[in-house]
Amino acid sequence: MEVILSVNNLKAVYLVREGTIKACDGVCFDVEENTVSAIVGESASGKSTIIEAMTLTLPPNSKILEGEVIYKGKNLLNLSEHELRKIRWSEIALVPQSAQQSLNPTIKIIDHFFDTIYAHNNWKNNEIIKKAEELISLVRLDPKNILYSFPHQLSGGMKQRVLIALSLIFNPKILILDEPTSALDVLTQAHIIQLLKNLKKEFNLTLIFVTHDIAVAAELSDKIFVVYAGNIVESGPTREVLKDPKHPYTQGLVNSIMSLTSDLEKIKGIPGDPPSLLDPPSGCRFYPRCPHVMEECKREKPKNYFINENRRVACHLYK
Amino acid sequence: MEGSVLELENVTKIFSRGYFKKRYVIALENIDLKINKQDRWAIIGESGMGKTTLARIACLLETPTYGRIKWFGRDISILSKKELSDLRTKVQYVHQDPYASLHPSRNIYSTLADPLRKNNSIRGKGIEKRINELLNLVGLTPPSYFLNKYPHHLSGGGRQRLAIAKALTVNPEILVADEPISMIDMSLRAIIIQILKILNKELGLSIILVLHDIGAARFFASDGGKIAILYGGRIVEKGESDEIINNPLHPYTQTLISATPISDPDLAQRKKLPELKSYEPPKRELGQRLCPFSHACLYSQDICFVENPVLQKINDKHEVACFFWNKIPKWTPPWSMQ
């Protein structure tokens, strides 16, 4: 399959009073067309930073140090604001985290559609209403009702669906979602997963989503990127990575999931705490918690080693 | 097993809302729950189903609108202030958010030493010894390294361990934990659950764990624990953990299990979305009699909308509140082979 988006050596930091938080440290990955990629990591592992850096939506106290994000032969990080506007939403759309806060509480849902379309295009009003109704019914909501409600009248799952509908206005090629199912009930979560699966088929979308829940990644994704302390430690097809994890962190993570189908005898957390990204450990960032730690892990940052064509592990064990 | 240590009899909690307090929310309705010594209970419910209210009422952080609460076989409403305050230390509560439940300007030593001084007779060297014991118990080792640390030096998992240690200072017999793993890192969640299990098995504490994650509840309640499923403020199903997980009888429990994502990629591919008539949360007027799940249930019939189903005993290990539990199709896990 063709690579549609390629991220190379992306480094981003947050500048805070205590120093710099190295939240995204040399991240490389490729996304193939019409696949679902999951970026999985714990809280504060830098998983949201990766997609915010890719889409240039980082908060003001942050800085992208180096790296490139190649889309259609162009490096997004070098584009001017004007050129970027043409790509945003119409080619690459982003559904931000916390759907609860992403909608403007003072205007109705239909006005969100108007505002968005006015900012990008000049469609006629009745065209906009038609499109909005079409999209809202696509995400299985009732357009007559929803479009004329205010955000506070909707439940969390409805708001998440409205945001997904909004993101699809200009038929983007790539849809990036930050934690699409967190803070939702189990049933709503199952619905959103199903919805995203259907949308992917219907629109030939390429989905990239961030989650902390491996079970969600297992249900939805084709490819998985495991993030630990700002690095991608392992990547590959979801099935292979979860069935036969190679990196000690992924192994620990897979064993720590308390899923309904996991083996009760094997469930075990990873001892130790995730490192502070203000002052991450030298060498491999996982070494203080790693059961297979060697001398060289403390000194040297592991390179990416290919296990097979699709699978990559950043660990000295696989040299 | 000797008598119950905590008993809720017919507990109902109604919150009134709005400017004139004319709008009512029924948070809990007719809850009967009996917790024996050394029991391990997982209470499962989605948001808004009343699980936090249940935990708070069990600890007397909230008073029930109707109903009776018994601690160690004694009705707490007729106890004197003195008796109640003596009993209070026996029932401790672990809060959901370890970032808010610990005093930020107190180090670990003083967080643990104060309740020890106030409630126990130990003094001087004994206090340090007990703190070391507690920190070892919850896995903050070596204790000497942690004594002078402040909560902000700890990660979410570390804070939650400290919160558990804090609850243990007064030698409780019952621990009620409200979603203790929802705010902490994934890789540490299993550890916290493991600690609670060890407290139950080795120290003989009765533990009530309130959760929304049925997978974590299964791990917590495995081998000998019990599970209660809350929906719309009522217990719809309760019993031994293995029974509930492997043979759920209430349509809601079945839906919940089918909807929960599973981590095995092969099995996950086989799953289908559970079908329901409606995906709205339950709504009910004050005094209305109905099954809270009737509006969404595929099998609901006329009686479900006019009568309250009560918990009926299926066998020693299993109780379910559904009129048609033996008439609905037999349940198979959605990931099993067809």
C-alpha cells in the first residue's frame, strides 16, 4: 500500500518554568493509505504531542526542534500559514481531544457548520444545511433535532459524533483523532468504534488515532505504534504486536491489560513509574523499569531494529 | 462466615435539583447489599448509574433518603455520636482522584503519622515502624526514601498507593474504593488492583471497589470475589464473579460485556456491536414503577414498563432482577466461535 503520510525524526518540546519537557523525541513513522493506525501510550507519554506537532496545533509554549512531516511530497512543517490552510480540514482533518470542550457553547450545532464552511469555502447557505444534515445522519444522529441544539443539550457521545461529522465536511483524506473514546461510556464507545470503522470503508479514509486503551486499538486499528516517554518503542501490524510483543515495555503493557479475555494468571503491572520528561533517563528511557536491562541500555539510546518488513523495535535486545 | 460487616437495607437516595429543589434525580433505589467479613465486592456501573453515591452512602459520606445502613450488625441511625465516631475508623474510603485527595504541603511521613497519633495508642518509635510497615504493604519501597517526599514527587500510581496507606493507618475493617484506577497510568492499574486483593486476602479486609471497567472488576473479583451490576440506580444483577462474567442473565449485563473492548486482536475482529432499542440513559419519574432498562432492552414487554423487577435468586451464587431472565435467548460471548 502507498505511504500517504510520513513523519521523520520529529522532535518537539514544551518550554515550562522548570525547563524543557521533551515530549516527542525523534519520532519516525509512516502511515499507509486507507489504513487505521493507533498511537498507543500511557498518559503523559507524549502521544498527543506527536499528532499536535504533525498538524502544527501545539500550544504556544512549545517548539518543534526538527523533523519533517511529508504529505504529498511537501513538508508540512515548512509550509506557510496560507498553504497550510488549504490542506487543513480539506485534506487532513483533526478531531481534538475532549469533545466536551471543543464546541462553542454559545452557538448552535448548525452554526458550527456555517462557521467552518465560511472560513474555507463559499458555499450557498442551503447547500451547507443540506451537507450538514447529510453528515449528521451519517453519524447516526437525528439532524432535525441535533442541528438546532446547543452543545450543552447533547451528551458526550453525541458531541463526539458531531465533531466527527464536522471533520468530514470537505471529505478529507486523513482523519486524525485524539482519544476519540475516552470519557465515554462503554456502550457509546462501542458505537464510536463501529462508526469509525464504517466511515473508513465508506470514504476510503486514512485514520490515525491516539488512545491509551489497548483494547480499543485492538478492535479498531490495523497498525499500532507504541509510545513510551516520547519515543515510539515498537510498531507493526496490530495483531502481530499484541500477539507477540517484542519490546519489554510492550510486553509489560500487554500483560497489564485487564481485559475480559486476558489470562487472569498473567495480569501483572509494570513495576516503577513512568519517567518525568523534564529529565528523562539517559540511553533507553525504559531502562529503569526494564526486566532485561543491560549496561549499554543506560548509555546508549537504542536505534530502530527491523524484525521483519513491517515490524520495528527500538531495543538493544534485537540488535 | 460470621455475620455481615456492612449492610444496606432498602437504601434509596434522591437528590433534589434546580432553584426550587423541585426536580428530582433518583440516584439509588431499593439497594440491598450485604457485605460479609473478608468479602471482595466489585460494583460496576457506567457514569450516572449511582455507583459513587452507593460508595459514599456505604461510608456515611452521604445520608440515604430512605433505608437503613448497618455497620457490624448495628443500625447506625440509632448510635450515639461517640459510638459512631469509634466505628467510623473501621470503614475507610479511598477517593477517585489521588491528585486531589492528598494534602500537597505535607510530606508522606506527616500524612501518615497524624492519623496514627490521633487514632492509635502508638507513640514515638512505634509510629515510624508502623509507617514503614504501611509503605511496604502498598509497595512504596524503600520506605526511608519516601518519608520526606511530598505528593507532587509521586506519580498517579504512587499517590494512589499513598492514599491507600493513609486509609489503612486507622486499622479499618472495610475499605471502600471509588474508581481508584481511573486516574492512573495503564501500566500501574493492575498493581493497584493487586494491592487491594492482597489487603483482602492477607489482612482480611472487606473491600468494596466501585468501577466502570468490567475487565478490571473481573480481575479484582476473580477467585472468590463478588460482582454487582448497577443500572439506573438499581442493582440489576449480583453474585459470584465467575458466574456473572461467564453466564450473565440480565440483558444489560450481557450488553455491557459485549460492548467492552477486548484486547485480543483475533477475537476483537469477530465482535459485533450489541443491539439495543435505544442508547439513551434511563429516565424515570419519582414513584414510577418500571425496569430501568426497559426502554432499551430488546426483550422488554408490557410488564417491564409498569412493574419493578426484584432480584430473584437463581442459585446460591447468582441473583438477577429481570422478569424474563429464563425466557431470553441463551447468551454466548460475542467473541466466541459461532
